[in-house]
Amino acid sequence: MSIYTVHQPPLQSGAAGAEPYRFVFVRDGFSWWAFLLTPLWMLRHRLWLALAVYLLASAVLDAGLRALGGSAFTLVLAGLLISLLAGLEAGTLRRAKLARGRWRNIGVVSGDRLEGAERRFFDSWTRQSAAHRPASPSGAPASSSAAPPGPPAPSPAPSGVIGLFPEPGAHR
């Protein structure tokens, strides 16, 4: 199962609420495409700053190894290690780019594939939105033409325990 972080774009002027079709899911873990085709992967995801750093670091490392009399094997190994680093940090690079663009990290979800993770997230998100939606004064259901509000702000955990552990002092 893969873990995905969910990012919400900044609200556009005049927007009433979140626009779920613009949410971005970023998979956590190793990216084979970022490892095998590093510069092309960075171009595809518009990681201009990361691409500039990658090209500069590769050029400096190549020039330094050539100046020290490094063999062709050493040059190839250094290039592979830089690509390996890009593959390991692919998700982090994308999340950093989104954070610089003022996108908000609104959740974490797991799924076998992206579609399953999206389905799980939006199912939970719509249930939370419906639970926090105010009832209409006439008793009639709220109109479906209004945009659903964004998910409620996460409330802090009542205790310092995280995960599947029971709360301290809770009845077992």
C-alpha cells in the first residue's frame, strides 16, 4: 500500500470554498521515474529550482572528479548516486514545490493505487463536510448547488498518544 499526502491549492479570488478537482495527491516513497530519467521527471513536474540544483551539482561533481583524475566508472557511479537521491526524495521535492506555492497539506491517505487513495480521501472528506454543514432553517436539505465547504480544521488529539495505542487511563 502506498501513502499519499493531499494538497489543496490556495483559494482563487471569488471562490466560495475548496475545489476538490484541483487537489494534488503526492505519493510518498521511491520514484523509479525520478531515478531513471531525473531531468525529464523534474521537467514533467515543473521542478525548475530542483532541476537547476541537479544540473549545477552534476556539473560541479563531474568537473571535480575529472580534475582529480577520476575514472569513467567513478563518474558514472557519482551520476547514479545523484539520481538515486532524486528517486528517494521525489515526493519531498514535489511537496516542497507545492508548499512554496502556498498549497496546504490537508491530509494523508493510503491506497493500493492513486484512484483508491482518492476514493478513500474524498469519501472521508465528504462525510466530514456533511457532518459539519449547518442545517437549513426551513428543515429542508441544503441546496446541492452550493459548493461544499472545505474539510474542518483538524482538532488536536486529546492526549499525547498517537496511533493504535489506547488512551492513557481509558477502560480496556
